Amino acid sequence: MSDPPKTFHSTGERVSTSLLDTLRIGIVMFDAEGYVRLWSPATEEILGWPAEEIVGRHYADYLTGPPVTSPSGTPVGAGEIYDALQHEKYWRGILRVRHRGGHTVEVEGRASLITPAGGRPFILANLVETSRLRAVEHDLAALDALFATSPLGIAFLDTEHRYVRVNDALARLNGVPVSETLGRSTREVLPPRTAESLTQIQSLVLKTGRPVVDTVVAAPDGHGWHSVSYGRLTSPDGRVLGVSSTVMDVTERRDAMEKIERARQRLKLLDDVGVALGDLLDLPRLAGTLADSLVPRFADYASVMLYASVAHGGELPRPDRLPDSPLLQLGTAAKTRGPTVDAVLRVGREVVFAPESVFGKVLGSAVPHMTLTEEDLRSALHPDDPASSVANPLNVASVLIVPLRARDVVLGLLVLGRAEGRAPFDRDDLALTMELAGRAGISLDNARLYARERESALMLQRSLLPQHVPSPPGVQVAYRYVPGGSRTEAEAEAGGDWFDVISLAGGRIALVVGDVMGHGLRAAATMGRLRTAVRTLAGLDLSPDELLRRVNDLADDLAQGPDEPLMATCVYAVYDPSTRRCTLATAGHVPPLLLVDDGSGGWSVAPVEAPSGAPLGVDGVEFESVELTVEEGALLVLYTDGLIEHRGEDITEGLDRLVRLLAELPDQPFLEDVCDRVLDGMAPGGGTPDPRGVGPGGSGASAGPVDSVDDVALLLARLGGLPEGSAASWTFPAERYAVRRARDAARRTLREWGLGELVDDTALLVSELVTNSMRHAHGPIGVRMVRGSSLLVEVSDPLPVPPREHVATEDDEGGRGIQLVARGARRWGTRHGPIGKTVWFELPIP
């Protein structure tokens, strides 16, 4: 007999290619007397004895005691084996055989007595090492136990995807008995969709040898999920035998993971909505953002409705009047749009719900309501509800109606709807929506309060800004004011920027622009106090540097509080049309710009070189004035830093951009257009002017930079001279005849101007003032008359002491001159000059 085939590595070591190689079965043939006649190589490997040393010898010589056991475990002698063969023709048992190396080898043997026809009988036996046999038996037992007791579904499939072994657990998972599974392919056992994907995975595993672990597929019955893993089966010599498969029911795990994922998504939605609403203080934007955050992520339709009083920033609604109060639809969102959706979810739509309706009940009780089906919705809606007519066209099947509350008061409703084909709302959705509504209600109430404060601040600021801007002869003025925050009035924030135009004596005009640091109501109030102080001091006809010094001395009184010192910048300019002289001083302010004709139809733009000084509120600062003569028709531009300062841009870059923009203006531009063009051009990325600005015909927030954060005050003045022949001036020595000459010159000039009605009054008042100067001063006396919107008369002398008005008695010989001026003129005053003083009065022109 020949031995089984063997396979060798390149090293010469033999490896097993089959189960027979693993067990290593030895074959021995004896004659009828028990002498060895054939000794196979496998037997030689097991016992170590070569054939040439063992053939011809009796088998009993190699048995060790106790030599044998019967199948029942009873020890028997060597002779008894031979007797059993004589009588039974077959024997099986365990033998302990002496190895050539001296140790004992336990083998399991099987022997048969064979009597060939016409020949001598012989005994054929095979031997197997019990250690290897027991290992194989244990492996097979473990495999059987695994198949029988494992809760996992286990199967072996051949290379044709046919089941060759299946346990009962897999049969239960697949819903197909074992008898109907064996021999059939995956496509024949499982539903087509699942079978196709699994067959592709099996083919991939057979081809590549890479296992596939934990692939989740739908259960064959469609009511659960299975986790499937595959591995390739190969023989010891590398032949592909098929694939192994394990299947586990992961429905509960999948459901738990889905619940965890849904909870995570809910928390993320809650967080995202909180972030989206966190920095919003505008009610319409806040309501719209809330609706947009929920669609289509959480619902198909969303509507945020607030009581009209809340939406307009008013008081909270009274609980006893809720059913009678209309709701305003401030924010809406829809997964799909169309005429019906647009009509129902129109922003700004006013809705009144009947108290008996489900919406009215939610408003009155603050208890949310949830409908799960279209039938529930129809039965819950009151016939008078506006929603009853739109539920069917929108295919709304499930609705959540949740109150928006703040401080235990219902502000409105959050209404969410899901259309047919989407899972209806559940209790978890209701809990999430209640949490969202709670947070949104607080944000909405904060926005309401902010809107009230902002409107109060804006109203205060508008009342503090100039309500009327004078236009004296020789000067044209245009202006704009932009509250900080945004160009829309709903988002505008009051601040401390201001401008002013003040008429001064002698037809002169003061142009003021200032900026109080900060925003809000307190900044606006401080701005009002500061503007009042400037206007009051301007009436004293002070020089710009002296006026700023005096305002700075009042810093502690003008501050917002003891812990918040005044910090403001200001530019104060005085222009005299009769001389075209402009005197200005700045307190830490951005430089004014002067535009003059460049001679070629364009403009030359340059900052006015003036000492900047420190901001108002800094002690020990000296302010300086600069005086310049301007050309006819020059433009003076005063502004605050909000015009040229933007996020991510240096202020010098903004100033250069403003200079370039002004240089491109057309010849003789309309000042109102220049204001709009400047505001539009200085916006980052450009913009469109808002016609509601603080300017001619406007009382709200004006156009401005789209991303402006700070306020913007802009004041433009076209500076010119008085019309020819509008002024006359004389100088007289301090002699007695000066009174007569001054009176005659005044009469003659008034008649030339066609103002004969003012001759007598003017001559009388001029006589009184010149007489005072001649009596008290020792130097030349100047007389000047200017014809504008009124008649201005000035009398100057070197004496710096101003005249004082007092009541003269009947016994007084003099002292009635200033009293006559005060009673006869519309207004009068005194101002100091470089040398001496000037007393002036005005008379209205008929």
C-alpha cells in the first residue's frame, strides 16, 4: 500500500494537506500468528521503528503494560486480542506501544482478520495517535456545540454561495427552516434586495480574502436590522472552500443608536438656534431667524406670531385681553413655496384667533397642543380659525402649537407643521419645541425691551439735534446724521455724534460737529448737554479756541457720571461771509476737509492744517485757533470718525478714500446730492442711500455705511461772500464830529439800499453807540453796516470793556444809550476782537 500524498515547503518540511495528514494514520499487516509482515512509513513516523527492524517480529513484543483495553475500557491481554480476531474477525481499542526512543506512545487501533479466497488469513490494522485524534474530536465537538448553542446565526457557504451548514439561530433570523436553507443560494433564501447586496459582499470576500465585519442590513421580514460578517474559508493547502457567515440581530442596538442620534440632533438644533438668536435684538429678524432655523430641519412649515403690541416694542399684553388682541405674523419659513404658501405665510399678516379655537386656547392657557394626524388637526380647528382653510392645501398632517412666553406672560405663538409623508411630531419633539420656545421667548422679550430703549434714545437724540438750520447770506449748508449699528432704522442705535449750525452776530455762522464716545441713551443725553453748552457759549461770540477751553472747563458737569468722565471730540468753525475768513479749532477731532476749485473744473481737496488738541475732558490742554481766507464757493466738510473708520481698515485709509471721493465731485454740485454720494461711497462695498435720514425732509436714520458700527455726522457748507454792495464800513477819529458823520453815512447808505424805513431808527442807535465810544475810548471808531436777512450795524473801538445796560433815573444826565439800543433793536450784543470790542445790533428789514 502507498502512503497519502505529501506537500513540502521549499525548506523540505512537510505540511498537512488533508485531515488524514493531520491525524497521521499508520497501517500494519500481521500474519495469523501475530508476526508483522507490513510496516507503513506513517507507522514508522508514529513509533519510530523502521520497517527493517520490525517486520518479522511479534507485535506483543512492543506492547507496554497494561498492554491493551477493550472498547468498554476493560484491560485485556495480547493473547486476548488475537482470540477476539479469531472469533469476531474485528477488534478496536487503545494500545500503549513502546517507541523506539524508549517512551510509550498511546494509539487507538482497529484490526480486522481477513481471509482471502484460496489464501492464508492475515490481520490488517491501522493506528492513530490518540492525542491528535482527541484534538480533532474536541474541535468537531466545539464546532457542533457552537452551531447548536450560539445565539448568533452561523452558516457556511460554498464558492457558489450555497448554504452547506446552518444553525437553528440563523434559520430563526432568516425565517427559513434549516431543511429549506441547505443546498440553496443566498438569492434563493433571502429577499431580492438584501440577497443581492449580500451576494456581492460574499463574492468580494471570496475574491480578496479580506473579511467584512458588521455590515448592517435590513432584516428579511423588514422589521429590524441584522449585522452580517463574512470571512473566507480555505484549506491548509490554500484552496478556497467558501465563506463563513455570522448574523446578529442588532435591531435594539440600532434603535438605541437612532435614539441617541436623534437626541444629539435635537441638542444640536437647540444649540444652533440659541447661537443664531443670541446676538439678535431686532424683533422681525429674530422671528425670521427662528423660523428659518427650524425649516426644513425640524418641520416643513413654521410661523412665529406675536401680539401686535409686542411686535412694535410696546407693553406686554394683558392676560385679560388676550382673546381680543390681534397677532402679527413676524417670521415664516416653508420647505416649498407657492401662491398658497406665500398667502398663508405672509410676513406682516395680522391674525385674530377665536377664543374657542385650539390657537385661542393655547394663547389663553399657555399649554401647548400637538396634533398627530390630519384628522386630529381638522377636529381640533375651530371653523373660524384662519388655519382651517389652509391645512388641506398645504397637506399639513401634524402640527405643534407652542406658546412663546417671557416672565409668565404669553407673547405669541410658535406654530410648526409637517406635511404628509413625514413622520408626525412625537412627545420628544414637543419637549424640544417647548425648550426652543422658552429660549426664543426670552430673546424676543429682550428685543422688545431693547427696541423700546432704542426708540427712546433715538427720539431723544432727534430732539437734541437741530430742528432748523439757518442759511445766512453767503453760506449754503447740507447735513446728514446716521445712527450707529446699521442703515435700517429698526437696527439703528443712538449715539453721541452731533452737528449744529449757529447764527452769530454780524452775519457770521458757526459750524459745529462733535462726537461723544459711547452709544445708547446716556451718550445721547451727554451729547445734548454738550451741544447746549456749545450753543450757549457761542452766544458770547468767543473765539473757537476760547469756546473749546470753556467747554473743557465744564467737563465734570457734562460727564455722564462721576465714574464716567466726559470724553468727546469736537470741531468748532466760525465763518464771516463779509470777509470770507474762517476761524476754527479742534479738540481731538478728525481733520476738516476744504475743497477749492483747482482751475480745471475739478476740486482740490486737502485737510485743514489745524492743531488737533486733546479731546474734551482732558485737563490742562491748550486749544489753538487757525484762521484762513477761503475762495468764493469753496466747500468745507466736517464729519465724525464713523464716516472713515470701519472694521479691518485703518482710519488713514478711510480718510484717503474720502479725499479721493470728494475730488471726483462735479463742478458746482448740489450739496444734498454730495451728502448722499459721500455716505454711499464711504460704505464698505458701496450702498444705496436711505431717504429717511436726518436731513431735509427726514427725521429718521439716514443712509449710511452698510456695516457702520459708529454714528456718522456729516456737515457740508459752501462758503461764499456777501453780494456786492451788501456791506459798508467807515472809520472816524474820536472827535465830537464823529457822531454826526457816522449818522450821515448811515442815512446815506440806507437810502442807497432802499431801506428808507430804517433811517431814523438806525441813525438814532448809531449816534448813541458812537457817542459811547467817543466818550470812553481814545482811538479810532469803526462803523460797519451789513445788509442781509436783517440789517446789521457794528460799532467798534479800542476799549476792551463792554458797555453795560442799566436803568437811568430822571436825574441822570446820561446812561440811556445802551438802554435805547436794547429796546430799539431786535437783538444786540458785544464781542471781543484782537484789539478792543465791537457792539452790534440788528434791525429787521421790512
